[in-house]
Amino acid sequence: MPRGSARPQAPRTLQGTGAVVGPWANVDNVPGMDDDMPTLGSSPPWRLRTATEEDGPLLARWRSDPRILEFYGGRDRPLDERSVGQHYLAPHRDPSTGRFYEHRACIAETGQGPRAFVQFYRLPAAEAKLVGDPPGRRTYGLDLFIAEPNLWGRGLGTILILLVRDHLRFARAAERVVSDPRVANPRSVRAFEKAGFRKVRVLPARMVHEGVPADCWLMEHPCPQRGRPGHPHLLTGCGGRQGSPSFIGHGRSPRIGRP
């Protein structure tokens, strides 16, 4: 199937989640909805793959670990398998247009197995307006976390940001990549800055973290030279620095209005 075409799919329910998948009849041009994802050339090498319903127990374990939730999602908002399916594995619909938009939840693996969660998505209309994008601009949102506490503080989050950023730029023709880490999480902000992102402005009360309204930084990395969809081999590697944070973003689903 050519990259960028919508995949016909009958509606079905994800086992154990209650989340309904498909049909994709209302999907606008969605590149990369196939299941191939690149190996990212870094040290250690990362392999990024699409999360499936079989990953539900793993994602639920990560998203109920208080050590992770302290930084990503909030310890008052653990996710079970059903919630994981609804947040990450079900199609994402733009409430302002009624159409599905491109969203990918991924598991990042090394040779030792699953080690991180990544999600990226093409900004729906309301989010694009919030970040000041003109209609039709190819802007992607990105957030992730390193799931193994023994790997925190080694710069792996920054490495993964850089590599996924380059994937979005070259394989998905992104013109801009954005994220919105909490102002109160300076380590996350620094990780994005080390990956070449810049602060644009504060988004007041962007989210609620553990019962408290939280401001977030809108951070961006413009991609002035657009890549060509379908060329993941153009990914670049990078190095990381000790002490960079493992929690990138804030753990909300990208769906508008969902905490």
C-alpha cells in the first residue's frame, strides 16, 4: 500500500480494553500507517515499533508505576489496560473536524528489550491553532519517557528525542516538531533544549498534574528542509550527555480535551 493512503479496516474492539479500532474511512492523508518502523542508529541502538494490544499489560505496568507517574501523567492518574487502549491504541479523532488524524504510540527497544515509550502525532486543527500553525502545516507533537529507572540520568531521553525528531523530519516530512513539558519540570525542558528545541511561550494552565493546574512551555524545533516521506534511512545518530532527564513531555493523550 502506498505510504500516505488510508487503510480500509473493519471496526473491531481491542481485547480487554473496550476501545474500538477503525474504520479508517475518514482518515485524511495519513503517512506511515503501515507497521514498519526504523531502527534508530545510536549507542545503544534503539528500535522503534508500533505499540499493539499485546503491549497493553506492559504499558499498563509502566503507566501505573508511581516512579514514572511522578513525572509523567501524575501519581493520581494511573492507567489500567482499558485506559491504555483508549489513550494510546485507539484511533484519535479531531473533535473540531470529526476526522481521524495520524497518531502513533510506540515502544522503543534496545537489545535488552522494551525500554521506553514514545508517541508522536500530527497536530489536529485545534492544537495547530493553539501553537500558531497556519492551515496545512505539517507539525508533529512528541513526548516520551524512559521506563526503566536504572537507565535514568544517562542522557537516553535526549538521544531518543533527537532520533525521533529526525525520523519525523525525514520519513514523515515534518515542518515543525513541538512538545509542551511542564514549567515545573526543568530537567525535561533542558532535555529538549539539548536536542535543539527552543522555548516559544508559556501555555498557562495547560494541564492538571496531581490535582494542581500546571503551566507548560511550548517548545519547538523547526524543520526548514523538509524530508521525503518513506525515507527512514536518512535518520541521524547522536550522542547524549550525562544527567539529562528520562521523562520528556507530560503524559497526556494528545486527544483534545483529554487529560
